[in-house]
Amino acid sequence: MPINYEQLPLLTDFYEFTMAYTYFKENKHEDIAYFDMFVRKVPDDGGFMIFNGLNRLIDVIKEFKFTQKDIDYLRKVSKFDEAFLDYLLNLRISVDIWSVEEGTPVFPNEPLVTVRATTIQAQLIETLLLVCINYPTLVTTKAARIVHASRGRAVLEFGARRAQGIDAALEGARDAVIAGCVGTSNTLAGIKYDVPISGTIAHSYIQLHESEYEAFLNYVKVNPDNSVLLVDTYDTLRSGVPNAIRVAKDYLIPNGHQLKAIRLDSGDLAYLSKKARVMLDEAGLTNTKIVASNSLDEYIIDDLILQDAKIDTFGVGENLITSRSNPVLGGVYKVVAYENGDDIIPVIKLSDNITKITNPGLKRLVRFYDNDTHKAIADLICLADEVIPLDQYTLFDPDFPWKTKTITNYTFRTLQVPVFVNGQLVYTPKSTLETKAYCQAQLNTLWDEVKRLRNPHTYYVDLSEKLWNLKRDLINKNKKV
């Protein structure tokens, strides 16, 4: 579905306009500020998230400008003066943006997107930025958990009809493929994102024939190379599977084809798949796969595999595309610094809730990798001007600073990359399948303990000593205020 970019500058919370107007009247609208977008908590009590949504954000920023229609609306519904409205009409985006790349595993409180902009521009893009990042990151993370739970078995995304709207159906399909799904049922997503699509028949097709056998036979005559038969319309083991076997022997095999798969969509999937496997194998259809669907999620898939279910492919719909068990990603966007001449002045937000205290200043996000295992050791949030030594580095727990660990024999990389410089795009977005390959490579750098579904190992995200001291000093200073 094409986005009407002309309308998007108004897709923001109205307080952004009231603040922008106040900055304008204070003559602070050209002051430069820095904002970080980060997430405080991993959904589903998981061990990691998969960052996503940068490509959408790029499109939004490239096209950001107010139209005369927008200005006419603001004039009608608000009390902004003509000078401010004229300023908005002539506003051209000139932000600097650094971002983690799509498909990168990330962790709580890490700066995922950093914006340097005038106060007005930084505020006006806040809601758009969060809309672009929160949902894709949420669904990609959910899909990655489901794919991990499948332990190498294929996962298909089936969720379009359960998605919260057209845009979510499309974006969710893309997110699922990036996370490792082998394809989607969403045909429009196939052409829009150049990803594999899949689908065969529904129960209604079978019900609209005189018999289940006739439905199967007519279908495979037209689609002999896409012969996946839904076997649970009437009775899976006494009707569906026997009729599928009969069609394979009566038509497919004599004509040089094979029954590609059967699909189970109800009942006890572990029991039915084991019984069906025996029936298929006894009929000589050892290459016929078993596909299962029906409100699956990562926990059900994990249990099915533990029960030795004979399922080769999982079709997952509503629980993936809505992230039903945890449908909100709490991504936030907070100011961390402002410019005063040539100086960058760090600022901090305090709270009675310790988890809501922000990390101040313009920062850098670094990931260390062990040279022998090539696994990620830890992440470091440091100030942007800090130099990371190449031989050894001492990490310490920001909550328990007496707990330290000195690492050697490592490589490291900065996770945020420049995306926009003075409003000009300097980053080349990857395709969906390129992002999928990158995501898989990055997931392989995480230990399995971090990817565990239940009680995952806590991956360490540490602050540099310089940043930790700055944060402590600002806490003490602001507490006095």
C-alpha cells in the first residue's frame, strides 16, 4: 500500500506543535539538540530484540515537508501565528541521524537511533520515528523467537487477515521474513518486498465439492507441483490423510509428480502429525512433508518439538503479526544533549523509577566480539569521543560497578552508522532478503543461552567509566536542584 507522504508531517502528537511554537516564540527554534531512541525492556521477557524499521524511517525523512493544506488545517484548529505557520511551510529537513542497521540484535537502553537537529525538527519527527521503529522491531523480534523455537524447521508467516490494518499486514510480512521465515501468505508483500509467497487451499474449497476426494483430485490436477492438501476439514486420520494418499497414488505418482505436503490446522497437532507420518510412510510417501498451523506461537512450537511432533513446517499467523503475547514495544525518544557554541552539553532525565533515568550525552554504541568464537561478548555505551583500545578493555557493571571483567583478544564495531547528514541521505538501504541474511549472521554471533525462550541469559550492556561518571555527576547535580 503506497504511503501518502504528503500527510505524514501531521502524524505527530499535537504537543510537538505546541512545543515547537513555544521554541519559535522564544527564538530557540534554531538551537541544536540531540535525541536518542531506545527501548527499556525486551518483549516477552526475552533475551534480545531485532532492530527494524530504518528503511521506513528513511522514506519518511526524505519526503518530510508541510503542504499548504497542512498549514491551512493548523491555522484553523490552533492559535499559531502567521510567522510560525510560514516557518513550517518553508521548513526543509536538515537532520543528522545515526542508526543501528536493520536486522541487528539489540538490547535494553542502547541508543538505537540518534538524532541531531534543531529543536523544532527534532520534536516534529518524534512520533513518526517511533511509529517507524516500534512495530517493525516488535514483530521482527517475535518472529525471531518463533523461528528459533522451530529449531531449523521452516516457518511461514500467515497473519495478514489478523493484522491491525493493511499497513501492518504488509510490514509484518516483511518483518517475519527478515527474522528468518521462509515466506509469507501475503501476495502484495511478495511484490512489494520481493519475498517468497506461499499458499494452497482453504476448507471452503473442499466444502464446495461433492467429496473431499474430488476436491483433492481436482486441485492437484490443476496444481500438481503445489500439492499441499488441507486434511482436517472432516476427519483428519479417517478421511483427510487417506484421501490425500489416494490422490497421490491415483493421479500424482502416475503422472510423474508427488504429494508435496499435507496440512494440519486443528486438533492435537503432536498426536495427529505422528499418526499421519506413519500413514504416509506406510503408503511409501516418505518425502511428503507435514505442515501445521492453528494459533501457533514460539511456546507451542517448542512444546510440539519436545513431544516429537512430526512437523516439517509451521504456519504462524495472529500470534506473530500482532505479537499477541506482548503487543507493545516501549520505544522512547529522549533528549540527551544540546549545543552551546562549539560545546555539546549533556542533559539527563531523572525519575523515582530508576529504569527511567536516561544516559546523558552524545554517545557511541560498541559491540565486542571474541576472536576465537566470533561470539558477541558484551556491548558498551560510551561517549562519542572516547577511543576504544585494541588490546584490552575493562568492562564493569553499571549497577554494581565493583564487578569488573577485563577482555582481550577481541574485535569491536560501532553499531550505529550515519544515515542522514544535514538532511541528505548517506546510507544505502538493504533489500529485505539482504537484511534477512545479515540478521541471520548477526543472530549467529549470540550464544544460544541469550536466545533461550525461557529465562534467557542476560547479555551485558555496560557503560564506559567516563559515561558512568558523567551520569553520576549529573544525577547528583540535578538532585540538588
